[in-house]
Amino acid sequence: MNNGMSDFGRRRFMKTSMVAGLGSLWVPGAFAELLSKTPAQAEGPFYPNKLPLDTDNDLLVINDGVTPGVGKITHLHGAVTDVKGNPLRNALVEIWQVDNKGAYLHSKDPRNKLRDKNFQGYGRFSTNQKGEYYFRTIQPVAYPGRTPHIHVMVSHKGKRLLTTQMYVNKNPLNGKDFLLKRAGELGSMLCVDFKPIPGSKIGELSAKFNIVVGVTPEDKE
């Protein structure tokens, strides 16, 4: 049946309608962000106010010390990428946490006098070509008011990209922690499994925490 529209007009109408339909669905950047950014969290009051003499990525041994820090040895690792999954090399990853007694490396922490002098409490590491980082530390413990967690900060070219905290997945105290609760559904992105390492005779753990930051191409090297 002829509805008064030529074949040419009909084809033009269909093409225009399709473009208009796609246009209504398309949002700039909608297909660019393939990964969700790691949620930011508060730095907290106890970033070290005086960095230790040793600031490497092994928090269990200070300089040439013989006695290691006390706690469940944990190999914390992961990669820093942008939202497209591209690795961010030479990013500075910093971590700090309480020792096995719940004390921070900070002079104003009320538990500081009881601190394990053999635990470094803070470490930093620059990511490799694949954006990977690695720390040897201990599984975090709880202290009054907080569930076990490790503070994480990522910087690149002197610019801070992210400050956050990572948590022990399925810890019974997580549901009561005010900061983790504040993160809502995004909090699950900050919860990490601390898995026993097969064959380890001393009960070592492995924890993988991948970090996604928002960087632009010009920020990269």
C-alpha cells in the first residue's frame, strides 16, 4: 500500500530515525569507562607525622633488623590502572596501618607507646611497567572503633590520585565500621580476601587489591 512516501524518502526517514535514536542513548564517555574507579575514603588522622628511617615495601623488617614485626605475614599486591585497564607505571603507592597491637606509627596515637618497634608501619613502592605493586606486611587487626583495614594512597608525578582504605573481606566487624558503611554498595570494592598461601609452613597470606584511578592521557608517561 502506498502511504505517499517514496522509497527514497522511506530510507531517509529510517536512517534519520536510527541516528536520532542512537543519539538519545549516547552519552560522552559512556563507552570509555570500562572499569569502576576505586572509591575514595578519608585519609584518617594517623598518616605518619614522622616517616620511619626505612620506607621500603617490606614492613616486617626495619633496615638490617633481625627480629621481624609480629603478625600474620601478608603479601599484598595488585595493579594500578586507569578506567580502561591501562597500567599506570611509576605511580607511587603508599600504605600505612596499625601493628599487631593496634598502634599507628604516629606520636598522637594513644597506643603509640605500646607499638611494636620491629614493625615498620608504613611503606611505599613505585609501580612497574605493568602498573604492579607489592608489599610484605601483616594482616591488619581491629582497634577500638574500627574494623581491620589498611590505608592506601596513590600519587603520580607528584599529584595525588587516590586516598582510600582496604578491608578484610567478611570480617564480622565490617558491618559496624562507620567508614565502610558510609561507602554503601561501593564498599564491596574495598573488601579483599586474605587467602592462605598453599604450602606456606608459617601460615602466610596473600591479598590482591587492584586499584583503578581516574587519569587522563596527558597525565601518563
